[in-house]
Amino acid sequence: MMPKIDIKKIIDLRQKLHKFPEISGQEQQTAQIITHFFKRYNPDKIYNLNNGSIAFQFGDPNEKAIVFRAELDALPIDETLQLPYSSVNQGIAHKCGHDGHMAILTGLAEAISRLKPKKQKVVFLFQSAEETLSGAPELLSDPVFKQIDPKLFIGFHNIPGYPMNSIIVKPGDFNAYVTGIKAVFKGKSAHAAYAQQNTNLLLALMRLIQFLEKEFPLLSVSQKGRINVTHINYGKPTFGISPDTALVHLTLRAFSNDDLEELIDAIEEQLKLIAVTNRLSLKLNYTEDAPAIFNDPEITRLAIDVAKKLDYQVIELDKPFEWGEDFGFYTIKHKGFYFGIGAGEDTPQLHTHEYDFPDEIILPTIEFLLNLYLSLNA
């Protein structure tokens, strides 16, 4: 039986977090709101971590910890929905549902704190900078974080398009391996009246787009994976100058490290060929690397059993999701389990203006996580 929690206050917290969003690396107010709320549960220890993350510990400090993780950061997206709790921070909004994830973890902490664990140690981690895929690797190198001594990480994400409150699972790789490439082409500038003397840079961009559309069309996933253009910066908003520099951001996704390496080799070869052909210099930088989340098969099976006992719909995936998540850094070094929560088949997709986290999934997810925690400690 689940201890009674004040779900109204948890929902109010979610909506307050939604109203005051902060982007990756700048989540100080968000961490303060969570800390103020958590103090009513009397945690045994609070960890203020180097990158702005915050963690709360309950139980025996000498035990290894089960770590539940939620994310602090929002997205650089305008709030266009007219909500009682609409974002007041211009150009920033919780359009991925991290506000809901934080609320779920807070409600779970309330339930577990009422059980007063003594022979176990449980830690609630509110992590900075998930959206930039930098928060988890920063924490793993933090000496203070190592004091937590984790034995298992548990994470989750709401996923629109699936039945509300369904539990979405997959043993092994849960999502894609992801990396980002910044490609800078450099040529010569020219007066726009004589741009025919310097069309190489624009031709290079056109050839890159043509190559990607042929080899990696947006509407399908090749056998090896996918390459998407996420940003192009070509010149300045003038009419008189043909620019000399173009910046392109590319995101590469694959379902194995070997496939990701093949994608990297393929796009590197093409970028270099385009640069040489058009007499341009090329500089490449890699960023936002994220390994796939690896779900421990035994814990995944336990989670499925827990969900079925609670009469939740279980959806077992036959292939990984295509998106990246820095939770994969935890599962390289530790056991881990990460699952999806169905956010409703008609709920708008993540990272869109129309999305808002559905509060209806908060309490059922708390119940599932609490029962999983109790089963792990049975």
C-alpha cells in the first residue's frame, strides 16, 4: 500500500516549475525551489554538486545507493500556450516535461521518506544540463558525487504518442547512440554584385543537403542510422556581401557504436570532399556525444513484473528509440534501468510549442516507482 502523499502540492510544484523554467547550466532557481520543497521531508544529507545539480539522501550512509534521477533544465523555446502557469521567462519553456519528472521524483521522495528506510540508501538526483547531454558526464567526474556511492540508477521520460500511464520498456539498448558535429566551411567574401566570382560556399551547402537527402532522407532511417542538419549559419542579414563562412550543425544517430563510427566516417569523407571540390577550408568539432542507455535485463524483467501486478499496460519495444539521453553515461559504469511513461496518444510531441506535461501521469508513475523500489529491496 502506498503511503499517502499530498498530490495537490506535487501538481502545484510541477506548475510552479513550469512557470519559472531555466535552460541548461543555469538552473539555480529551479534547484532552489526543489531544495526548499524537499526540506519538509528531512533528508539525511543534501549534496550541492559542482554543475548545479542537487541530490537528497535518505537511509543508511554506509550502504550503496539506489539513485533516482530527474532533470532540472528546460528548452530555449517560446511559451505559446495560454496556461495559468505559463512560462514567465521569455524564450524558455518546459517543452520536454522535465517539470513533470521533477514533480514525480519529489512525490516519490515523500512516499519513501514516510517509510523511513534504514537498511537501504536511496538518493533523489535532480540533474543539470540533460538537454545539452553534458550534465551526467560532469557529475561522474565530480568528487562530491562519488560520495553517493551508487549501485543502481533509475530514470524515466514521458513519451507522447503512447497510451497514458503505459510503461514502455526494453532490455539492453533503450535508445540511440548520438553525437553532434560542427562543420565550419571557410572561403572568401565578395561584393554581392560580383557573387558569381565566389559561389563556392553556397554550392558546398547545397551539395551537402543533396548528399544527406539522398543517403539519409528525413522520413526514413537507414540501416546504419540517421544524419540530420539541425542548424545552418550562412552570412549576416545584409544585401551587399557574399559571405565567406558557413557553420553547419549535424546530429548523427545510430543503434550501435560500430554503426555510429561508420556514420562518422561517411559524413567526414563527404564534408572533406565537398570542401576540396569547392576550394574551401574545413574545421570539424565534435560535441554532444551520448552513449545509448543500457537497461539491465534482470531489473527490466522485475520492472515488467511490477507493472503487471499493478495492472499497468506494458509496452515492450522491439527496437531502441532514436533520441539521445545523457543517462547512458551512468549505465556505462553502473547498473541502470530507464523506462518510458505513456503521456497519451493525443498529447503533442516533445520539443513542440503545443506540448504541456500531463499531470494525470504523476501519481501512477509515483506508484510504479515506489513498488519497483520496494521490490528491489524485498
